[in-house]
Amino acid sequence: MADFGKVLGSFDEAGYFWNAISMSVSPFSIIDILIVALFVYWVYVFLKETRAMRIVYGLVFLVILGIIGKLLNLILLNWILKYLMTMLVVAIPIVFQPELRSVLERLGRARFLSDLGNLSRYNQNKVIDSLVSACRYMSDKKIGALIVIQGKTGLREYVSNGVAIEAKISPELLLSVFFPKSPLHDGAVIIVGDQLVSAACTLPISDSPLEYAGLGTRHRAAISMSEISDAIVIVVSEESGKISLAINGQLQKGLSSEDLRSQLQKAIRNFGQKERSK
């Protein structure tokens, strides 16, 4: 009965708080609420395009758990969460350091693009044709390339460390970027929807087991990117000219241009199915 009374008391306090807000409603209060709502929405949209969104979900879960612990007076849970929150106060600025560093410079000028799975079938085929055509040529000429196709997981932190392009994808554009004497050839390009948004991007290198020890930097970066996101990554070897494709941490090597087309069509269809299933 004591615990039940505490729960009722908590609800009474929440009711008093809400009544106090209701009694003091004014045009300025409405503006205040709208500004806070817009700010929360903007933060959500900003983080939605980064892997940090997963951490936000974890923090929301801990907050809900803390509220339940307070309402039901769960002593052990409250004690654990108290010290956990203390650690998070120190950890959050470290974890969100890239986002916190860039949030102000991007305020008001963020641009959000749809992923390839949201494009029409005609535009999807145009992008695939451009990729296959460029990779076939680069394979024949043994021109190294690293191409990242964004899925549902945002890659903003990697886009920002490259050179902004934001142009419609085409074979000529890809070939000009990866031409050996081009200042942008050393790095990855990132494609979002039908746009090549950034070139000369630096990607993380995979720490996968010894089975990948003999692979070059491009291949290891491709595996790493496909492990930490749902991106599709195409690699053209500068040494052998072979085309490889990394999806979900798995590397398919020695693909023909038609194999590449088939795998891209299958992967992009999966993007669309994931979106419709939500």
C-alpha cells in the first residue's frame, strides 16, 4: 500500500505541475513551447543522419527506466542509475564530440537527401548504369576506386571530412574524380540518392580477422564501412583491376560488371523493402 501511495503521490505532483502550466498559459508560453519543440525536432533530424542516434535511443531508455524506478521506489535500480548517470555526464561529451563540434556550423544550412531506395525505379537504374559503366572502365584501365552508397544509416560524419561535390551521379563524374592525377582520387566518394555528395572522404579501417590481412587499404575500409552501417561499398583494385563489393561486412571479390549490376539491384531493392516495412 505504501508503494501504491507513492505512485499516486507522484501522479498528483505531475497533475499540479500541469495545472500550474495551464493556469499561466500566455502567447509567450506558446512561443516558448514551439521554440523548444522545433529545437528538439532539429536535434532529432540532425542526429538521425548519424550513428549517434543509436546512443540517443539508449539514453531515452535509461530515462524511462529512471522514471519507473522513481515511481515504484526501486531502491537498487535507482542507486545503479544514479551512478550510471554520473558517468554519462562525462561520457556524453566524448561520445558526441564530432556532432557537438559541427552542430553550430551546420545550423540553418543542413540539407537532407533521400537514400537510393527511395528513388523511382527509373532513377535507380540510371544510378546503377552510371556505377557499372564507370567501374567497368576503371577495371579495364586498373584505376583504383572506392565508392560508398549510403543506405538508411546516415554517413554525415564521413561526408563532412571530404570535399563537397553535390552533383548528379554520372560515369564521367566518377571517372574525373578517380582519374590518377585528380586531387580527389585518393579517398572515397559517398553517394546519397542520385547525388555524389562528397569526394576524397576518409573512412575507418577494418579490424577484421586475419582473413582480410592480405587486403589493401581500400578493401579494408570498404569492409569496415559495411560493418558499421548498411552502406553498399564498391572497390576497384588499382593493382589487379578486379571489382569487389562489400555488404554487411562481407566482401565479394572478382565481380564482373553484370555481377555488379545484379548485386546492386538486389541490395537497393532491400533498401526499399526496409523502408516500406517500417
